[in-house]
Amino acid sequence: QVQLVESGGGWVQTGGSLRISCSTSVSMFSFHRMAWYRQAPGKERELVAVSPRYGSRIYEDSVKGRFTISRDNPKNTMYLQMNNLKPEDTAVYYCNAVQEDVEGQVTDHWGKGTLVTVSS
């Protein structure tokens, strides 16, 4: 069974940095793509960054140049390095991983989230 566990969230001042992690219970090579989403209070969940198995990483416009998504495959861990944080980055950040089998069946996996709070 696939499990995703986020960690590293916390409180930081505007302009600060934070790195959050997503540990997986299976090899990350089994995922078609991995991504970070976030959900701010009263808002819908939004895509922040994508790390596909093949191809370029993708970032939401407001985080380009500030956030970096990366993977450490031997550790089965994905990261989101967040620099120059702003109050509008305050949200619960969720790890997402997508599996696709040989028949094209897609399965979405989610972590429970980690809270990032940026104070002004």
C-alpha cells in the first residue's frame, strides 16, 4: 500500500526559507509523476510544482524562481525548497503521487499535509 508522509512544515517570517519533505513507502520510480499542492484557508487546493518521471519540472507562476521541487530517489523522498516566502504562501502543503498501470488505469495518492505559516 502506498503511503505518503509530509514533514518539515512550520512557522517562518516573510523572506525566510523552509524545506518540506514527502517520504514514500514505495520506490518513487513507480510513480508516473509527483507533485506538491497547497490549500490556503478558504481557498481551493492548487498545484504548486510538478516533478514528472520524464521531462521538465513545472511550477505555478507565483512560485517560479522561489520554489524548487526535487527528488532523492535512494531515500524515496521528494522535497520542496521554498525561498523568499510570502504571507500568501501560507497553506497546508500536500504531497501527491500518480501511478499509471499498463492498461492506463490512473491512481492518485495523497499525503495528509504539512502546514506552512508565513508571518508578515
